Amino acid sequence: MKAVVLVGGSGTRLRPLTTPIPKPMLPVVNRPFLEHVIEHLKQYGLDDIVLLVCYRHEVIQEYFGDGRDRGVAITYVVEEKGPLGTAGAVKNAESLLTETFVVCNGDILTDLNLEVMMAFHREKQARATISLAPVDDPTAYGLVQLADGRRVERFVEKPSWDEVTTNLINAGTYILEPGVLRYVPPETRFLFERGLFPMLLQVGNSVYGYPSTAYWLDIGTPDDYLRAHRDILTGQIDVNIPGRREGDVWLGDDVRIDPTARIRGPAVIGNGCVIGPQVRINGPAAIGDGCHLDEGTFIEDAVLWQRVTVARQVVLRHCVIANDCTLGDNVLVTDSSLVGAGCTIGEGNRLERGLQLGPGRTLEPEAIRF
Ligand code: GTP
């Protein structure tokens, strides 16, 4: 069975992190997120993978190639004329999809049991099966209402509380029969959620919902991207974290840690990092390969990508710093702020309240102080 992964979106909610690379390539616990997705598929024998690419597709293609190094076979289908939307992108790969196939979003972290879901799809003889996840606040989502036997009865977009009859939302993994693609117009932007699925109901196709309590998280906003790290590092979902495990700290090769530094996990620290005197790391934290943290720096609930150089007495809390940034003395970055790749932040700057700094920017010392 083939698995089709949607990885062509432009990830606007995670800009400027996604300016140079697509969202599925953002590191999550020091590995491109798509590695975790592919490992999850492979675990269920889904090693014939079609990646539906568009935005910055060359970054994905260069990194994964034909997939052989990872024990899978990867085919790419590129939307040359721009994004076709979730269902439009799958339609674009129709010639490759001759039997039942799985579709998943390339930005969902989940440990959904695909084998059980496939058995459900077969037992119901469904044309389409949609994985469903329960949420606390159904008013913020598109809901999927099920009838007896878990047949989808209707889709309800962001209901008010008095209209809420279910708390199940579309969790972004589908099993489809190839015939359903006949309802998707070719070379046209078209979505599953608001396009194909409601249409399948209208024409009387059997669409089933598969509710599960599997771990499920869309990593598409700064807070959820950070949350994915927290949840992985605290063991709420089991994914491969690179490095040698010592308690709840995963250490890469050639890491130098000053004896006066204090590291409280959970944390992952990449190859070749240098952790200076009196540095304090309070997990959850992910620090990519080749980072240098100078004296007295404090890191908590933060993600640093690769080769980030941090001077003295810097505070990084609940924020993301992309590759090749240099931060001067006494810089503070907090509150879901995002720093794009290759920025130089002069000493004393304070980036707070979700501030976003585009790639390659230079901030003179004390240019931003709220
Ligand atoms: P935002 O702009 O922040 O909403 O992110 P996004 O563009 O990634 O959109 P969204 O989060 O809705 O996408 C869910 C998944 O589908 C992601 O893995 C996207 O890469 C993918 N996706 C969204 N739109 C398209 C598309 O038009 N073509 C392809 N191939 N994939 C898409």
C-alpha cells in the first residue's frame, strides 16, 4: 500500500522559520520533522511513499533523495503551477494511485495505529476513512459527526457551543480508495475538508470516521511547534531522539560541557555543542548541532537549531532560534518569539511578545527594548 504525504504548503503561520525551508523540514528534536513522519509510516510497513511537494520542494528532494538510505522508496510529485490544496495535490498524483492508499499531512505528529485503521477501513468497505481526534474546545474546529457504525453523518464548521454535538475533529490521516479522486477537478485548488469529503457524502459514498485516542498534534503554530518538543522529550509520544541518553538528557558526539553548567532535562543537545560556565538549561530544550553557549546563558522551553552562537548572560525562554544566528551579551528572547536563520542580534536586545525576526537580519545593540 502506498502512503501519500502532503508536504507542499508554505507554512505561513511559522514564518520566518519557514521562509527558507518547508514546514515538514523544520527540526523537531534535532531531526527534520518529516523523518519522524516517515518512520511512523515505515513502522506499519508503508515504505512506498509519495511526497506531494510544492513550496521549496528542492530542500525536501535534496535531503531525502529516493529514500533508499532510510529503507523506503520515495517518489515526488511536484505542483509546478503552484499549490493545488490538499485534495488537488493528491489528484495530481492520481496516475500513481491504483489501489487503496493512505494520505497524511506532513505537519502532524501522531502515533496513530495505521494497521488497526486499515483493518477498520476494510471491514467497513469504506470509500474513505478519516482519522478523528477528540478536542477540548470543539468550537474552534471543523467537527465530524458520526452516525451508528461510525459512518460520517455530516461535517460541522466551527459550531457555537449550543450547536456542539460531538468533540471529534479531522485528525489529518485518511485511507482512500482511488475512485474517490474522480470527484476532484484536475489542476484546480481543492481541499479534502471543505471540498472532497462533503462532496462524497452528497453523492452517497461511504465515508467513515475512525476516532482514536492516539497522540495527535498539528505542529503548525509557534506554540504547537514548541509543544511538540515538550511532548516528545517528556515521553508523551515515542519518537527517535538522536544522541546518547543520560537520564532525561540526550547528548550528541563531542559535546563539551563546563563543570559549572547545570543541565536539567528533558533536553537534547546535538553534536559538537559547547556549553560554557554557569550556563543553565531547564528542559524542555532542544539544542542543535554545533551550538556555542557562553557564560551564564539561561535556556528554558526553547529550541535552537544548528550553529547558534550565544554570548554571555543571554536568556532564551519559550522561543525558537533558527540556524546560524549570533546573539550578543544580555540578549533576551521570549514569549514564542521566532528568530529566522542567519540573524545577528546585537547585545542588550529584547525580543518579546511573539516578535518575529526575518532571516539574515542584523539588529544593532539595544535596537529593540520594549
Ligand atoms: P499555513 O500556511 O501556516 O496554514 O501552513 P500550510 O501551508 O502548511 O497549510 P496546512 O497547515 O493547512 O497544511 C497541512 C499539510 O498539508 C501540511 O503538511 C502542508 O505542507 C500540506 N499542504 C497544504 N496545502 C498544500 C498544497 O496545496 N499542496 C501540497 N502538496 N501540500 C499542501
